[in-house]
Amino acid sequence: MNILSKLFNRELQAVRNVNLDSLGYYQCIYPTHTTFNTPTQHQQIVRFTPDGKYLICLSQQLHSVLVLEYHIPKSPLPAQFDDCFSKCYEKTMTTANEVFSSDFCIFTRNNCHMILASAKPSSNSDYESRYPNSLDCISSLDDISFWVVNILTGVVCHKLIYENDFIYLPNHSGVHLYNDFLAITSVKNQCIHILLIQESGKLVEVANIGWLNQPDDQLLLSLTEQNESDFQKSAPRQFSFSQSSSSLSENIPSVTVSNNVDLDFNLTQVPAEASRSRLFQLLSSHISSTYYLDTVVSEPVILSGLKQRIMSFLYKRALTSEDPNAISHFYLTFSYFSSLVMWRMQFLDSDKILIKFGSINNIAGRASDSTVAYTAFFVFYCISSTKVLGVYENSSAELYEMYENWDCFRPPANPDVPFYYTTTPSNNQYVRDMVRKNMYAVQKARNGGVAQSIKRVLSCLPYNPQSYHESPYFDSALYMFDEKGIGIADRTRICPDFPCKFRSRKTSKVKFKLDSNPTPNSTCHRSQRKFVSYVFHPFDPFVLSIQQSPSNPSVVNIHTRFEGRTSIRPNQPHTSKSLSSTNSVWDNLRRSKRRRVNSSTNT
């Protein structure tokens, strides 16, 4: 069905679902022309605003913010970058060694403010940990600032600073936005800051999950410490554990634990007080060395509020389990679960969150996407009741089934936008078939299996909608494309030697191509890699491809359509003016349709 027949059916009001019908227009409207190597002002392009009116950029030194206004080019073919954009303002906000994160930019729900992040190395080396459970093994700490900037004026509405902290900023890994709530995960302090974004742009902290779960937890801890101090002063201790342990160690030989020893849960008899037995904890350790009872630290490790909820959930689940060895397994894995650290999170709704835990050896100082093969755990947590709703390993088949059937794992960045292009295994059969095909390939590969295939699929959790393209051309119901060259994730990829083809889902014919290589037959060395990133307009058939190489400046290419002015806006779904064309055929078609409607009304 061509564009004229679609417009004719819409004007006759023969469309039931306006949003789905509007998506169908993109089967006929797509980029048709590419302008290579357009001159720019040496800025780093970040992304479009959700309404498509402005393009957010950063200066080359990452100290200034540039906002460019987008407009449909007037010339038949754009020769320069200025034909499509006009500069609104440029403001310098950081200096010296404080720079903005080049791939961090999120927008508030009202589309009036944007949130940027900057970082600089921490200068305070004598910084004390904020909480008792804060990690001391992370050496490279930064002073991270979050800027709330008005898009129209460039005025800084609010600035929030976290000193001596470690937060994942690339690809918004450590930050998640849901409606008016902004969550920031601090790996250093092992806590989640939940902030409310007000209409004025000010950030107000409404909850802090980690060491504390409730607002009055600190008061309760202070009263408990005061009562314990008063008790120790009035009634001195009659028993010293250090003395008893030293006397017992004289009669008990040393214990050697080997890495090759496998404990048989069916033969091992675990006493009821095994959780308090330090010898039992030594046997459950994975370290191969010799231990003595007098070397055990007498001071127990205090669990955080969130970790206490998790261990309580695991203990209750072991008690109610039909497996007789469930309690034994809980005692053996207690030290392992208590040593897990919080890494990332996402909102499932306004009251429930999904938190990802992993080993400190696989998280600190390592890129967030390189931990696919490692073991991790997902915790479902309720904010209002402070209860843990579930704990799953990243190889759990039950968690994969929920991911495949529940759409809450991929919420939209802005639920008020009428168009939502993101396709998931839960709402699109094509995506589900593709995921199952990839899982089958991993299962049949060397060192593969069902567990490894599930880990690869669940590696995208927690999901950050701000890190994905919002474009109708990534709708799997309309187009299919090779994900090796281009994908829905907004990340830099290796530049392919061939154009990225978008094929129609119905006919399998090539609709359009995105060629990001302006010099395919260049004489550059083949070992020199080139990288490319794409910036899609949320509604128009307009794409920017930025090619980067280590020794050459960045190259910006413009992919757009030039068969009359073509613009699809979500706030104009009913009017045919949203697809304005200079062709007189369209005017004649409108007149003929009006005659048909009037004649049918008169009869």
C-alpha cells in the first residue's frame, strides 16, 4: 500500500488505531539520500530531544553545552550542517579537569530540562567512608556532578554533587529515570539515591536504599548504640571470646581446605547452630590456605539493611523448601551472598525496582558490558514495604520466562509520548524468535549451554531506555536489519565496509541503506579501525552518522529524504499536513476525496 492510499484511508477515518496507523507510514517514508562529510563546528553530537526540536551537543573539550535547533532543510540537497541546524546558544559550565560525559544525557518527563553528568578526579585522599558497608577497594574515585539544565534557556536549575564516589556514567549504566523519579546507584557507598524531579528542575532525595531502608533507621540505630553503651558501662562483660578462642585453639588442630574438595550435602550433618559455628564457616570458604581458630576475627561483619533483607528472604525460602539440604546450602553460601556488591538497578514501576548484584572482582574497575559470562544475581525489591520479592541468578530459566512474557522490564523513557517504538520479546513475535535463535546458537557453540545462553540474554538487564534509539525504523514489525552493523542500542560500533540495509518486514525488499563510510575505497591501512555511531531523529526520516578513527577527525554524514518536505509529528496524528508535500498530485487527490465524501453525504 503506497502513501497516497494510506492518506486516503486516514482522511476517511477508516483507521481504528491512530498510533499503529501512523507507524505504518514509515514503510513508505524513509531516508533516500546521503550527504557525506558535512562540515561541522567541531562539536560532539549527543542526541535529539524527545520532541525532535533540538539537538544536544558538547564542545570538543567537553566543557560547554551546545543546543542546536532542528529544521527541515530548505535547499534541495543539504551541503552543510548549518542547512539543517541553527545554533541557539553555547554555555561553558565546567573548567580544568572537570569534563562532561559524552554519552550521558537524559530528559525529564515535561521535556523542559535535560540532565547532564560531569566528573573530575577526587582530590580529598583522607575521605572517610559514608557508611560502614562502603567499599574500600576502589581506588579511582571521582567527584561526580549532575546538572539539570533548561533546554530553552540553558540556565542551570540545579546541581547535585557526589564527592569521592564511583558511579557508572557511560551509557547511563548507573542512572535510571522513570516518570519523575531519578535513581542513582553508588557502587562506592553501596546505596541507591532515589530523587524526585520537580517542575522547576530541582532534585529532592526521597529515599536512600542500601545501608538504610527506612527514613527513621538511623534514629533506631543511634538509640540501639546508646542502649548498648549504657549496658556495657553498668554491667561489665563476664566472658571474653578472644580468651576462650585462644584457649580452645591449643587443643584443636589446624584445618586445611583444598580447592578440589567437594562437600557431599547428603552425607554432611549440619547442626542447628551451624550458622554460629566459625569452624563451619571456615569449611565453606573457597580459599585454599591453613586456618587457626585464634586467627578468626571476633568482630562479626555487620550487614546493611538491604543485605539483611536479602539474607532473610533466602533463609525463609530455604526453610519452606522441600529440599532437605536447602538449609545446609544456605549456611555454605552465606559468606558468598553477604560479599556481593550492588552494581546497577532499574525501575519496574514507581514502587518496585530490580537490583543487580555481583562479585567485587568482576565489577570494580571493569566495563559494565564485559561481565556477561560472570555469575550475577537479580533482586526484586519493594520500596514502600522494604521487602525482597525475589532473588534470581542470571542463569535462571524462571527469570528468563518472566523477561520473555512481562513488558515491565523495558518501560518507556517517557510514558507520555504517544509513539512507543521499542519492541521486546514480550510485545513482538519477531524479536522473540530472534532471541530464541541466538540462544540456540549459543547452546550449540563450544563451551555453551542453556545456562550460558540465558546469561547472554539477561545481560541487558537492568534496562535503561535512555540508552536506546527512539526511532520507528527500529520497529521489528516494520523493518529488519543486521544488528552487527547497527542496532537499537545507542553505542559506538565498528564501522562496516558495506552499508546497513533496512528491509521491509512484509516484502523482504531493501527499502533504504545507511552508508557511513564516505571513502569506501580509501588507501588507509586496513588494520586501522574506524568506529561509527548513529543519531536518529525521533519522528522524521533524518539520521546522522558520525564516523571516528584514532588518527583522523570525525566525519558527519546526513541521511534524509528529499521528495518534498516530510515530517511526522506525534502531536499531529490526524491531519494530513503532517506529511506536507509540494507535489500537485497530492492536492488533486485531496480535492477528489472531498468530492466523494460530499457526494456520499448528499445521497
